Amino acid sequence: MIVICEECGKKYKVDLNKIRGTRANFKCSTCDHIIVVKKPSAPAAPKPQPPAPQTEAQFTPPAPADARPSQGQMIRPDAETAAKPAPTGVALREPGGKSGLGLVAKAVWIMLVVGIIPVGIFGWITLSQGEKRMRDDTKALIAEVTRGLSVHVDEWIDKNVRVLLAAANIGDIQSMEPQAQTEILKSIQQAYPWMYLVFTTDASGANIARNDGKALRDYSDRQYIKDIMGGKELAWQVLIGKTSKKPALVLAVPIKRNDQTVGVLANAMQLDDISKRIAAWKRGDTGYAFLVDERGKVVAHQLTDYVQEQKKLGMHPLIQSYTSGRSGFHHFKDVGGEEQIGHVRGTRYGWALAIQQSEAEAFADLYAAQRFAYTLLACTIIAVVLVAWLAGRALVQPIKRLTEAADRISVGDLDVEIEIHSRDEIAALGEAIARMQDSIRLSLERLRRRR
């Protein structure tokens, strides 16, 4: 406990644990005044008493300037001193340290919570919904392109199959007479110029007639001949033309007479229409389409080398997914480890049409929007913190000045100036402290005159 001599204002620090009994007396070393220190006891139950009238004699005269308590201490009279006009000593409350956050920090946190959390939640919801929408739109676009290309392939092949089926039902074709068949085969080639070869074979695979007038050949080793004679209604094979060096498709249908297969009608046609349409499709720098047959050999591709050598793409992730029965949209990595997206769809004849594109390019707009949103959120946080700090500082500075003034008044410095530059609640507080300062100064002046 800190006590102060009421005559000269000298301060003393007293250890209450060394006081025997309830009180102790000691002489001031400066003015020889006897100071009485009472040891606080457990509070008793209060008895109702009429309030003591407030008199000017109850004010303690200020201590001399050289003996004032340090800034920040508060003078609090104990219970006995407050009840008597002439106290023996005045006890000072020990100064306590600050705890908790200051007003500036609180203002920053409040503005962050009020401003950033709703913005963050709204931004997260908006980004999530936008990301889902953009991903769904991209997937839908790729799926629609895949479907359109596969439909085009099916329709193109169907058209040529219908031509062969119609020709196979003509009597001259069913007659298996070379001269009669040759005239019809030439007419078919003239009507459908992409069919550069139309020919027939007998049941053994020997060439009966052909449209180009070249020497007859033995086709018994061809798989499509074996498939037709084995009972299939349609067979085909993709190969590279010997002269054109381009992919060609051979279609074959049975020639029946009295429900018996007596030969094969086949055509060989270029796939320029299909190849150009598929190979020409591109999306950005990395998006492309390709078509493989039922054996995984390339039918159409943007790389002509793949087409000419009929490169096998059976190990491609999209083709593997298709052969395992999982058509549709897929994520995978290419041989370089780059993330890819793709869609694969089967045609009516067992071929696989696939489209792929790098994920970074496919969702470039999405990633750009995310980067912009994150940058905007970071800038917003910085702006909120800066505004909160400036606003909190503007609020706290006058309060700190008033607190310092009140501390100085509490230790007897009644000449401190209280500066007020606003017209708000803080200004009202400053005016109240100034009025209290004037009232204490007048009361002390009256007390001095009475002594």
C-alpha cells in the first residue's frame, strides 16, 4: 500500500504484512507529522446510516509538485477517511496494467468481421456457382461437339451402306454375271464419286466384276469377305490407299439369291469428308478431335502421320475408357503429365470419336475470374484494415488525450489544458472533465482561504 503524508505530501510504501494488529503509526521524516495506517479488515455487514453531508472540509489538499504521485495513479480514500473531515492518511490504489485489445484493434476486427466475412461468404458462393456453371458449360460444349461429329460419321456411313444394300437387291447383281454387274458398278461410281472402287466377288472371294476395268483379283484373304461369308450383314475395314496414301473405308454387304449368300458387293471410298471435318475441328491451341476404328487404329486425326500409318491409339486414356464401357467426360493426364479433359463417344459401327483439350486452356476464363476475385478480396481486406485503423486512431487519440488530462487532474495538476476540436460525444466528455477541473480548482481555493 502507498500512503501519503497530508501535511507535506511525501509518499511512503507500506508492507501491510509487517503491521501487527489493526493499525500502525509512524513519523514523517520530512515534517515529523504522525501518520496512522490502518490494516484493512474483512468487511462487515453494512448498517444503514444517513448519508453524511458533503462539506468542503472533506477535500484533501493537493500534494506539493515534487511529491505528487506518478501519472496514472488514482487517489481513493478508505472507508474511515471518507467519513471524517480530517483523515490521518490517504491510500493510493496500485496502478494496474492494460488488458485486452485497444480500441484501434477492436475497430479493425469489427470492420473485418462485419465487412470481410459477408463479402467472403458471398464471394465464395458466387465463385463456386460460377465455377460449376463454367465447368458444366464447357463439358456440355465438348459433349455436343462429340455427339455432332459422331452423328455425321454415322450418317455418312449409313448413306453408303444404303447404296450397297439397294444395289445388292438388283437382279443383274444377283445374277452374278460379270458383264451385267460391271455396268451397274460403273453407274454407282459415277453417282458417288468418292467411291473410287466398286466390285463384286463370289462366295470364295474371287473377283467377278469391278468398275475400273482393271484386272480381276483374289480377295479371299480379306477379313470383310470372311465376315460376310460367315453370316454378317455388314462388314468393313479401314486401310490406306496404295496410290492416294490416304485412309480409305471398305464396306461390304452380302449378295443373296433365294436367301443364300452367293457373293459379296463391296466398295472402297475415301474418307476425305470425314477426315477433313474431324481433323479440322480445333478449340484454342490444344483442343482437337480424332476418330479410331473398332481396333483402335486412327481413321481421322489432326496429325497426318498418325493417319497414314494408321497409328494404334488403344492405350489412349479416352479410348481405354471407351473400350471398358465408360463413355462420356473424363479427366486424365497426357504423356507429358499435363492435365487434360476429354469426351469420348462411340459410333453406330463401333468406332470411337474423342475430343480432348488441356484443362488449363479449357478453363482459362474460370481461372482468370478466380484470380481477379482473389485479388479483389485481398485489396478489400487491405482497404478495410487501413480504413479501420485510421478511423480507430481518429477515435482513440482524443480519448487518450482526455485520459492523460484526467490522470494529471487526479494527482493534483489542475493547470492541464483540455483541448476539444470536435462537436461529438467525445467533445461532451472533454467539456465535462473541464467543468470538473474548474469545480475542483474553486473548491480547493475556498478550502485554502478557510485555513
